[in-house]
Amino acid sequence: MKSTDNDQYIPVNGWFLGTLIITFFRCMLGAWMIVNGVNHLLPMWGLPNIYPQPLGTLHLSNVMLVSMIETGMFDYVKVAELLVGLCLVFNRFVPLALLISLPLSLVVFYNSIALTLRFERIFSFYMAVWCTYMNIVLLLAYIKYYIPMLQFKAPVGKLEDLRLLSKIFKSEDSK
């Protein structure tokens, strides 16, 4: 049988393109969160920031951000961003990381759009807005992991259910 030049190429179909987009979104969102988390934590280690922390352009945005910084809540948010980013980039505990990142993304979205009165950003490629869009797309891509949680009436677990924790480090590929 004669080999053609087309045998050398990866077949491009809907599944391949979808997987490529989901992987890109996962890595992009993760990298963005890592950079933002590390940027905030660098001064704690005596190093300069990568970029200065924006404190909001309008009063309400400024009040929200400064209040979070002064109360220490911003430190927790940035540590969460860093951990979520690492999970996303290294493809570990992705469904959990996406759930944790959703409130973070929504607050960033709310601050970037509503509190700064920049509604034109909704349809832009502004990264603070796109982190929410990517998060929602990724949540939908991993929907099969959330369906078991969506029971209308769930019974309380038993003590022996703790044995299920041993399964968390098993790969789906090894099943």
C-alpha cells in the first residue's frame, strides 16, 4: 500500500479542535492566575512586584480592593489564585480548581465591568473579563464531574465513605 503525504498529519476534527481549545483555556486561565498570585506574594518574600497592583479607577472599585487588602482577604484570594493556577496548568484536580476559581473570576469580572462602569469590556478581549468566560466554558467542559453533586435530595454519607478518598489520586486512564 502506498503512503501519501497526508498520513503524516494529525487528523483535525471537531473533537481534536475542542480538546485543543479546552486545553488552551485551561492553561491560559491557570497561567493568568499563577502570574496574579505570584505578583501579590513576591513582596512578602522581599522581591519586587512584576507589575503594580491596580487599586481601581473609580471609588467603588477602589473601596472594594483597598478593603480586601487592608483586611488581609486579598492575601487569601491571591494564594487561592496561585493554587488554582497550578492545578489548572498541571492538569490536577481541575474540576475542583474550576469551582474554587469561579467566585474569584466573578469578582474580577464584577470589578472590571460594574464597579468601573466599563460595560464595553463585556465583548472585548480584556483578560479580566475573559477569565470568567474561560472559567464558564471550562466548567461546562468538565460537567460530567459535577452531575453527581447535583442530586435534588442527597442522603448523608457514612463513615466508611471516607475510604473513597483513596481513589482521588487514581487516574481515569488507569480505570
